[in-house]
Amino acid sequence: MPAPLRTFTVTLWVACIAGAVVIAALSLGWVGWIPFVVAGIAGLGLGVPLGIWNARKIKRDDPAWPPVRQG
């Protein structure tokens, strides 16, 4: 069974935000474990609500939602 849209969008948002924060921190010379913790917190804090919002927006704006299940 494929993952729900919300799970996919939340995971994608969290990973993208955390990755961007890690890259920015390492580019600025901030090395150690703290940038990774900050990136994780920022990813979860921003990514979860944005991923849920994004999934709802996709469902709201798509006239063909919900998809027809074949089987």
C-alpha cells in the first residue's frame, strides 16, 4: 500500500529544511554536533506544519481528489 500524501509531504519538507540548515551551518564554518541538532529541530518544527498544509492544499486544489482505487 503506498504511503499517504501527508506522510510523503511531511517527510519531504522535514528533510529539505534540515538539509538546508546543515548545509548553511557547515558553509559558515559551524562544525560539530550542535548544527545537526539545530537542523533537526528546525526541520521538525517547520517541516511538519508545512507538510500538513501542503498536503491539504494539494487535496483542496485538485478536482480529481480522491484518486480512484483500482483493484
